[in-house]
Amino acid sequence: MSTFERIFHAVLFEVLAVSLSILGLIIFTEHNPQTLSGTMIVVASIAMVWNFIFNYIFDRFFPGNREERTMKLRVFFVILFEAGLLFFTIPVMAYILNVSLIDAFWLDIGVTIFITIYALVFNYAYDNIRAFIIKKRRTELHVGIEY
């Protein structure tokens, strides 16, 4: 993927993830929706930077067509990504929500479980839709060429 597409992928992923996470936290916690929104925006900002860096490194170790990645590799990817993200986000959530690190851990674990499933589904769909669009564009280019 190009740098532009990596940025597009990360932003699209995070906008959907933040919206769904805020909704879930509002339903399952007693925290103020505005505070939760601010917290998740900060967490999403951290996640976007981590997403860009992690994907770049992961693609170096596992090159090839992303749509051909096995489910096992996708699960491995998501687990590594989320474990790394927890390292950065637990202290941030504890500080912003004014809760203990243990409470922040449990809140973040809840979000992480949701996001892990979401990431698996999102990336699978994104990779396959991307492959379909690329294939369609190549087909359209060849149709217009006379031999």
C-alpha cells in the first residue's frame, strides 16, 4: 500500500472504531459521555500512529498480497497489534478518566476485545474490497485497449 492508502486505512478504521467504542462505553459505564468521547479520541490518535508504524513493520516481516493472508496470520496480527496498543493506552485512560491503572486496564480490555474482533472483520473486508477494486480497475483499463 502507498503512504496515502495507509493513512486512509488508518483514519477510516479509527473513525468507525471510535464511534462504536464511545457508544459501547456509554452503555456499559457510568462515565460522562463527553469525557469518554475525549478519552477515545486521544486513544484513537495513539492507535492511528501505532497502526501506521505497526502495519509498516508487520508488512516488512510478512510481505505479499494482503488479501491472501490466512486467518491464522490475521489473528496473530490483531493480537500483536492490540497488545502493543494496551501498553500505551492504559496509562492514558487512567489519567483522563481519573481511575486506577487496574480500572483502566479492565476498561481498556473491554475496548480491546471489541476492537480485536472489529479489526479482524474490518481488515478482512478492507483487503478484499481493495483487491476487488484493483482487479476491476485493471479489467477496465484492458477493455479500453485495442489489440
